Amino acid sequence: MAKPKHKSMRNQPEMYDETKRSFTLSLTPTAVNILDSLAKIHGISRSEVVEQFARRQEHLPAHYQKGAFDMAKPKHKSMRNHPEMYDETKRPFTLSLTPTAVNILDSLAKIHGISRSEVVEQFARTQEHLLAHLPIQTNH
């Protein structure tokens, strides 16, 4: 789904039957870079990459959703500014998502016992290998 060709209007739905709202997720710089790369390839925003991912999960069978993510939260208490599951610390990033997408991410998080942020983190990291196989484009 490409961006609409007209200027966005605040509080007016564009591509979906509902308006997007801002949500803050904690993501590693690696995940954000992957989302940005996917956004650039598809000509959409980082938020729209996550929106489309979430909406694709909506109609998947529950048994597939259960096996989609293989990482659970660590069993110890988190410490601020200390990496837990990755080699880098997560930072807050704001995305504009519809309530439908947020509900889907929350459902996936509940199924897997992880946070909404971790669902997006793991989605991004599963896409990293796809980006590695794309030809590097140069501007000539």
C-alpha cells in the first residue's frame, strides 16, 4: 500500500477507516535502521511498515502466531541503560499507528509473553536477512 498522493489532514483517516495515534516503543538502533530501510524500499514511513506488519498478522491462525517469535523476556529485573537481550540498549521511538494495529501487536505480545515493543523489535530483526540479499543501489 503506497502513500496517498494528497496532503494528510490531522485526525482524518487516510488508508484505513480509523485515524492513527502516536505510540512510543522501545527499540534498539538496529531495529530502527531495519525499519527505516524497509520504509525506504517500499516508499512508506517507518510507522506504516509496522502498521502493515501488524495487519498481516490479524488473520493468521493462532498456531502460527504462537511460533512466530522465539524469544521470551529475561527472568531478571531490567536495569536502565543496560542491554538485556541484544548488544545494544533500547531507546524510545514514536510511531503513528491505528488502534487496530496496536491491538494486534498487544495480542501478539500477550500470546508470546513479551512486550509490544519486543514484538516490533523481533519483526524488524527477522527482516534483516532479507535486506542483506538486496542489491545495493548507487546513484549514477
